[in-house]
Amino acid sequence: MTQTVKYYSTNLKAPRVSFKEALLKGLAPDRGLYMPESIPQIPSGRIDEFGTMSYSEIAYAVTSTFLREELPDKALKNMVKDAYNYPVPLEKVLGNRFIMRLDQGPTASFKDFAARMMGRLINYYLERENRQLLILTATSGDTGSAIANAFYGLRNINVVVLYPEKEVTNRQRKQMTTLGKNIRIVALPGKFDDCQSLVKQAFSDPDLEHLNLSSANSINIGRLIPQIVYYFYAFAKLRSGSAGEKALFSVPSGNFGDMMGGMMAKNMGLPVEKFIIATNENDEFPRFMETGNYNKIQPSINCISSAMNVGHPSNLARLIALYGGIMDEKGRIAKAPDMDKMRADIHAVSITDEQTRRTIKDTYQTYGVLLEPHGATGWAGAEDFIQKYPQYNNENQLLVSLETAHPAKFPEEINKILDMDPQLPPSLKEVENKKEHVERMDNQYSTFKSFLLDQKNER
């Protein structure tokens, strides 16, 4: 008999809850992040079968290991079929090295994979209980547009997205601000970390409990579980079938939700040799891996890979928990994780803007592969790893680097580097001339709290 997976808080001061409770709460009452108490396993024979399955079928197979006791089988199958109705290209670069393009969804970002599934899950529970929810989300670029589009027009859900006014591209902004209806977009004069801090304060404020707040950031477990799927998909589709084969995955990382999806996949049985975690110049994690000492970057550094401008990744608390440690929401480590095991599983590297630009240029000129700043950070990280560990530089070693956003989201940067404009996908063409709806606010929590308390009056 299948056992129901329960979820605990990384701060270890909140009760265990069901998936539904964790999903609808977003953040645990003790400000920790929810983690599964046990991680379901997928046998190697089952992974072999994924090779002939569609993305939505693999998504059902993977997510059902967590959710089969939480909602009817038919409902879950319908959700994944509806959520994943777009291609997931695996583009060969050279030999056995590939780019997994997670940029073909409705907002041309990898965030679509988590946001669309999460929106359907939340709406499923709310409709059955006739409940309302107010989603609070901070974004450094693509999360906001993916969440706004995933929840747009849903009767039981209102959404407030906060973003740093000067650190997203015009197209990233327009994908959020041209929707309206149940979506409200707020620009702040600070950094992503300022936005995230206001959201976290709101969740722990007892004066706001009546608003039924929840999160759609990668702090929500409902975002994390769908992000496990594409690691299984890539391996199943690209594996050679040789015994003992393991993959290298290079993951451009900001708030570490994408990375945690991969780490969860590995812990479920996916054959992974190493995760290459590539950050931009916000290098708090690579320095932590090198020294064992964690220091946040405040304020975060503004890099061209804007969605990764994070000085303290929220999901780092989950990674620390996975390796037996305890980190609170402020980045304080009460119990050190197994650093030797982490270093065995992870290669962490910081990539400068100069390296990122050079990678975009070299990859396009050498292979005809067009990357944007985030995907280029991931590819540069992979190249760094291969250079430092030449034993992996062979044609049999499967390497998959994640491209997390469409190059057309960064036309100014691409044009400067390559003297060309990336072709717009349909999802970006649609927003170019639409009217924008933006509200501006200072970085004071008192201002944000008053704004939230006025929500019901303004709806």
C-alpha cells in the first residue's frame, strides 16, 4: 500500500502537513520551507520506460509518486495533459552535450513548467472548498510573468507580484503588466531580495491571516515537485542505454528552485554523476561550497542574467536540509550539512557578465546555438567543469545544460553581443503593444501591509 507523503518545515518548529496544506500555505508558520518527510523512489526499470513516453506522461508518472494519495488519478492526468501542451526541445551542441530548452511555454520561461501545474493544483482544491486565496510573489524576472499567466482569470485566486523596477527587461515586465483582472503588479525601487523580504514578512504577520495568503515562488512545494520532471525527461530521451550511465546537469541558479528539482530527482533514483550549479556574480553559494562559511550578498549584484540576481537563495534551506543540516530563513546555519557529500554531488561556479557575454558569442559562432544570459551562465559553468575535470571530456558522457528563458526576452543584450535580434515567439509578440498596469511602492513593510489590507476593498 502506498504511504501518504507528509511535509515538514526546514525550521523544524511547525507541524507536519499534507501536500494540500503545504501547497495552500506556501510558507510554514515558522517561516521555514516545506520538504517531503520521505522521498519516493522511481526504479531504474521505470525510468527506462520513460524513453518512449511523452512529456505529460512522464510528468504524471513522476508527480503521482508524491500526489497519488492527494487527489484522484484522473484529475492529475488531466492536469498534466493540460499544463504541458508545448514542446521541450533537446538541442544537440556537440557529441553527447545538449541544451534542454525550457523556453517554449506560454511565457517563454522554464517557470511555466512549475507555474502552470501549480495553478491547476491550487485551483482544484479551492474550487472544491469554495475558498479564496491571495497569492504573493516576488520575482527577479521570469517568475512573475509565469505565475501571472498561470493564474490569470482564475475565479478563486488573486495575485500580487512584486518586482525590482530597474532589474527586469522590458519584455519580462510587459508579460506581467499587460494582464489586469485578478493580477496586480507592484514595482519597487530596490532589489529582488527587498521584494522577497516584504513577501516573507507578510506571511508571518498575524494581522493578515484573514487574507488567506499563499506563495507561488519556488518557496512553495507546489512549484518544486513539477520541476523534478524535466530532469527525468532529458535523461530518458538522451541516454545511450549503457550500464551504469550517469548524466551531468548544468543548472543556471538564482533562487535555487530549479536546482532543488534536480536534487530531488537524484534522490528519487535518477542517475546523476554531478550537478553543476552555475551562479552569476552573486557567488554566495560557490563561496559556501569552497569554505563552508555562508555569507549573504546584500544588496545583490545586478548582472545581465537578471533572474539570478539573488543574494540569498530561499531554496538553499532545502538543500541544506537534504544533506542533514539546518538553515533558517535568514541564512543562519544551526547545524552544518554534510559538506563532503555536497561537494561530491555538486560543482559550484560563479560566472561573470564578461564570461556570460563571451559564451553567448562563442556558442553562436561555433555551434550556431543561440543562448540568452541565463542559459549562457549554465553552459559556461559546464565548460568550467569539463576544463577542471577532463576525465568527463569524452563523447560518451551525457551532459545537459538548461536554457531557462527564450533569447528574445533579452533583445538589447543579444543585439549588443551578436548584432542581431532574436526572433520573437508568439507569446512575446502578443504583449508588445498592450496597455500596462503597474503600481509603484516604496520598500517599507508598513506601506505593503496597508496595500494588502486594502485588497478586498479594491476587488
